[in-house]
Amino acid sequence: MNVTGIIAEYNPFHNGHLYHLKRAKRDTGADYIVVAMSGDFVQRGAPAILDKYARTRMALAAGADLVLELPVYYATSSADYFAKGATALLDKLGVVDCLSFGSEHGRIEDLIGIAALSAHESPAYSIALNRYLVEGRSFAYANTHALMDACDDEQLKEMIEIILRQPNNSLGIAYIRSLMHRGSRITPHTIFRTGSDYNDTAAGAFSASGVRSELIRTGNILSISAQVPDFALKELDGNYRKTFPLIRNDFSELLLYKLRTLFFEQEMKKIDAPQLQHSVGYLDVNEALWRRIMACINQYETYKQFTELMKTRNLTYTSVSRSLLHILLDIRKDLMDDFIENDYVGYARMLGFRKEATPLLNEIKKKSRIPLLSKIKDAPPLLDDASRKMLLSDVYAADLYEQVAAQKFSHPFRSEFTQEIVCLE
């Protein structure tokens, strides 16, 4: 049995994703495709435009055989955590032979070479990285120039800065580095990414960002018909303004309530123990950003407006949005440390599968180092304490997303405990 893994958001599914799925299956000779997919919130610090079950149906219709949920702690994190969580999930299944991802560069040998420079934490890389960070450089700048300083291959050194400018290249390198750290048997494979840039939001852009932007701008499903497969268009059309779209600002009141509550708690602590420096505790929220948030809370209007207000020269819009989402979803540093100590993931939660993929499920049940979950209510006896906390975090995020969708589109709330996995006959 030959199994290829894909890490994705499918937010929403478009023709580029379909191309990747077909090429990945063909190029790797895969009998089955397993997708590790973000749930209802995604890496850019925003809600997915439509829920994870709708996106699962699209992935299965496109040819994926099994869709697993990437836990929210990793799905909403920076590239390093995102990659480590996703690769750990696929690796622990015990059946995945290859990881396929798109990249702007398209040459796996070069991406492996760059990943190796930091994967083994050579003294040259570590010293250079620390020096640039002490100088006050951003991590992206420090990482790129530390890699160049550590590289002995002059030809590769010349390409590093160019390669790392592209987001899919950088994410692919993070995947490879994570596989190297794990000593995984999974082989990395890349497909040259054509069309628009990952973040391109121009009309007609061949990207998820472009599809979302066009759909929200026009309010017309037909405006994206050339960019998405027919089965995806049908799914979108059938649910438009019934269950989606959700955007950042739909969570504005919830975020403000959370920030106001935290501001109140902070002021109360100052009264009780004015001499103490209280820890922030949220992942990716440093003291400087926290002070800025608390100082500007009275200028809050919407999620999007406040994100713009908080960004700085060294802190991008996406980084701020991700930090605010971590506050909203109560994603904490100490729990992330516990999860890492527990080797990142302790379960594989099924969102959907193809009926004909039953042999794959049977093989996973035999070889997986973590339980394969189909029903949340049956999960607790199978999990350790850290994994139960991670699963509860997933449920909390999903229920919050569903509550906002239910209120916005006036449909009954559906608890995550009652949701059934998607089965494509």
C-alpha cells in the first residue's frame, strides 16, 4: 500500500488544489491520499470562510481518501508549529510514505538542502541567527541570513534569499525540516506551483485568497466559477448565505468581550499585587504587543480595524491577527509546551473518508501510534491528559465558530459532539 499525505486548508477548495491532488497521486504512485486539514480557523489568524465539514466534502469529491483535522493549536500557529504538528500527525499514522506539497521553486533537492542547514542546528547557523535577532532583526530576516551564512554551497547560497521570499517554499522547507527532526521515513515531494502567488487577492487570482476576495467583493458565487471545480461550486452555491461566509469581523464582539475581560482582570491584579509582573500566557503574544493591546483597547472598533491598529514595522497584519485569535480561542504557551512534550499530537481525528478507502483505515488501525477517532464522545478513555486538553480545545473552537455561523445565518446550532464524519459512497 502506497500512501501520500497532503497538508492543506482548502479555504476554499479551488482548481489549484485539484491539480495538486491529481499530480500528487500520479507522481508518487499513491494508492491513497490522506489530507491533514485545518479545522474552522486557519493560519492567517482568521475563521475559515466555510466550515471544515463542507471543505472535507470538497476534498473527498476531488479524490482525497481520508481527511483528518489538524488540531487548532497547530492550524492557527506560525509556520514552524503548523509544520511540526501536521507532519507529526501524518508520521504517527504509520502508513504515510510521501508528503506532497506545492512550491514556487519546484526543486526538492534545493529545498532539502536549505532545510538541512537549520534542521541539525549547526553552530554556524545558531550563532548567526542569534546575532541577527539581538540586532533587532525580524525572525524572517534573521533566519534567511543565518542560513546564507551557514551555507557552504555557493550556488545554493545565492538562491536562499530568493527561495525564502516565497511563502510556499518557506512552508515546504518547514515541512522537510520537521520530518528531519522526527527522523521520519516519510519522503518529501514537491510540485511546481503555477499561477498567482499564495497571497494574491486580485480578481481571477489562482489562489484561495483570490477566491475569497472575489466572492466577498461581488457577493456572487458565479464570479468564482472559473476558479473552482464544479463539485466545489455546487457545494458553495448550496450553502451560500446559509452557513457561510464567515469573516474576521463576525467575531468582533466576541474578541472585544474577551479583551475587556482580560483588561479588567489585569487591573484587579494590579490592586492585589502591584509589585508583581503578571505573565501574558497566550501563544505568540509577547509583552510589548500585550501592553499595546491593553493601551489601545478603547480604540477598538472591529477585529479587522484593531488588527490594523496593532501592526507595526516588525509585526505584520497576519502575525497580529494570529495573536488576537490565540487570545480569543484561549490558545496558551504552557499548553503548547505540554503538547510538544507529548510529541505534538496524541490522536488522529477523522473528518471524512471515502467508503472505498476502508483498507486504508484498517491499515492505520494496525500501524498507527495514536488512536484514530471517529466519535468525540468515545475519545476520552483512549487519550492521555494532554491529548484530552487538545481535543477539548478543538471542540471549543469548533463550537465557537458554529455559534457565530448559527447566529449570522439563523440556523440551529450544531454541537461538535453531534457532528457526524463525512462518508463519501
